[in-house]
Amino acid sequence: MTEAVETEGAPRIRYVGGPTAIVEIGGLRLLTDPTFDPPGRYPIGSRALTKTVGPAFGPDEVGPIDAVLLSHDQHPDNLDTLGRELLRCVPLVLSTVAAAHRLGGTVRGLASWDSIDLSRPDGGVMRVTAVPARHGPEGSEHLVGEVTGFVLAGEGLPTVYVSGDNAALDLVRTIVERIGAVDVAVLFAGGARTALLGEAYLTLPSDLAAEAARILGARLVVPLHFEHWAHFTQDATTLRESFARAGLSDRLRIPKPGEWIGR
């Protein structure tokens, strides 16, 4: 099945595993939700999440990072022990307001629609805007906690949406209404489910990931967080099938661990 050809000027993305990837864009190096711990059971309250596969490489291979895009800090599949250690070495971490209160250090909390400009080596700027996300069905916020997504934009750059652990298509529509279509969508997919919310999805299942891509108008879609944890109900196969049914196979590029996507 045909996968996407990268859109012109697209960022380079190196997949680490789970929700973690290096994103190079505009001369800057960003890291999404740092998770580098080995496979095992990771407690979360009275429950535990099971990691089935470790990262493609460790923190020592990441290299210099200008900023971390952290969707949230309260779940071990988005920020783990080694990820927390890495945050101490990063000059800037962008996340939720709640995460900034809990983590301190270089973490800057952004409410939805707040922006920060990052200086690019070429003298320009890249604007990072926090956009709304909901980690489950409506009304679940008090159980799952605060999460955020991000939109990256700047003169001469493609517009990139990083969803974080968002399960809500209504919020995707809101983002497009406010910001417009995007060029590249980095979608946290996998249809996560846990006993906390029963049959409800905590992240986009494959069919909704395809619908999100359509709503966003993205020419390139790179999924993250679709494998390596036992609470995911869907995977690369269901992503390919769903994008094919939606007629969007040419936009989808599923990364392999350790692989670089983009020129």
C-alpha cells in the first residue's frame, strides 16, 4: 500500500518509540513526550500501564534539544523516569499549566491558544501555540487530567500540528477554525483504553485519526503513540486500513523505530 511522499519543507522526524520523536524544523530540534524506560509495568495510582517494547535508542543518542513539547506529565507512557531526567538538561519544556506547577525547572505552562516564539538560527522565529486537547470523552477531564497539543508555524515553514493525547475531533475542528489547515499532522493514535474509562478511547482510534487528517487538510501524517503499550487497541495495520478506506493512504507515513522521516 502506498505511503505518503513528504511535503516540501516538511520537518525531519526521528521516531524513538511510543509518543517520543525528535522533530527538526526551522533549524530547531524539538522532542515530543520523552519516554526512554525499558519494558515493564508502570504504576499509575492503584493501576499500572504495561510497556511492551523499549525505545529505539536512549537519551544519550538524542543530541541537543532546543525545546521539549510535553503533552502532559501525569502518565508514565508520556513522561517516564528517564524522560524526567532528560528534562533537567533541556533549556525549555513547553507543557500544560498544571505540569509547570508540578515539575518546575525549565517547564513553561501554556494555556490553550497561548504562544511562545522560539528564535531560529537563521534569525527568524518559530511560533509554538498550545492548542486544546482532551484525553478521553467529554466530562473525563477530572479523571485524566490536563493535556495539550501544539501547532508550530513560522515564515517559510510548514505548519505542523502535534496532537498530544487528544481523542476529540470537535477540538480538531476548533483548531482548524482558529488556525487554519496544517501541512503536517503528528497524530497520537492507537485507540488507547484503560479500566479507568471502560470502552471509551483515551486517544484517537485509527478511523478517527484518518478523519482528523481530513479535517486538518494535512498533506503528510506521521502517527505516534500507536504501539509499544498494552493499553493500545489499534496499531499500524489498522491505521493503514483506515486511511485506505478514507482515500488518504498517500498522506500517511508510518515510522519505524529509529527511522528518520523527511529530507
